[in-house]
Amino acid sequence: MNNKKRGTLVLYTGSSGVGKGTIMQRLLELNPNIRLSVSNTTRSPREGEIDGVHYNFVTEEQFKSLIPDDGYLEYAKYCDHYYGTPKKPVEEMIDNGYDVFLEIEVCGGLQVMEKYPDILSIFILPPSMDVLEKRLRKRGTEDEETIKKRLEQAKHEISFKDKYRYNVINGELDKAVDEVLEILRKEKSNT
């Protein structure tokens, strides 16, 4: 019999540009028990992104092949590309005692909450829409039309923040990281 305690599944989301990835990088450095699920996507890699680390970059055909067998915890089409969380690797990490963060977009997060209503859910927010716009522009990865599209999408996504158990404002990175770690500690102590 395996006495190892199961890990926690954490839904971790927020609109594009709020700093989810930066917070996650710090969480992974500070807590060796945290794992990040790697989503499949049909979009092309951005500069510096590594296949199998940041995303599994797949063709649309490869992506769609897992759908009929319920192979995704969630999936969605966002800005003309598919994104989805393959179920099998997440379940394996949780069974091995790791706390697995699903860093996904808001629509996918709502799907996950429908399937797993008791999931620990955290929504990362920008301090303001002006700060969010500055962050998106600073990345330098998208054209003006895409930035405008992402800002409109962000306004829509932020309207769902109250469906999440916790909201964390990413104004100061260290404070946001500490807040997420404290939420995880508190939730794990209650189980």
C-alpha cells in the first residue's frame, strides 16, 4: 500500500500579461514539491520557449487526436490557436505527491472548475489595466492588433475573477509569490 500523500491540483490563471509565468518561475525555485503541468498548444513557440518545458508544441491534428478519448482536463481555442492540458501526466504527478499547477487561460479554467468544483483556484490580477497594457507592450512579442485583442480579452476574463477561490494582485512580485505560497500552505493544512 502506498502511504504517500496525494498532491494538490491547483488551477492557476489570469489574463495574458499579468505575470503568471514570472510568479510560477519563482514558485518552482522556492518549492521543490510544485510541478507545472505542460499544456499542448498549436501556436508557434515564442523566442526562448522550449518544447516540452513551456508548452508541448503540436499540430492541430495531434492536438485534436486526444479530444475523443477525454484526454484533456480542459482545452480551448484562444486567439486562433488551441491550448489544452493533457490529463495523464497531471494525474501521475498528483499520485506521486506533487502539487500540480495548471497555468491556463480563463476559459479553460472555467472548464476545469466545472469538472472539479473543489479545486484550489487562484486568479492572478494586474494592479490596473494601464499596468497590464504596459506589460504586454514591454514583451515586444505581438503586433498592435494582437495587443488590442489581448486587452479586450483581458477585460472580459477579469470579469470572472470572483468565480475563483483566491485573487492575487501581482503588483510586487515577491509579495504575490509569498501570497500564492501561503494559500497553498493554508489549503494543504486544511486537508
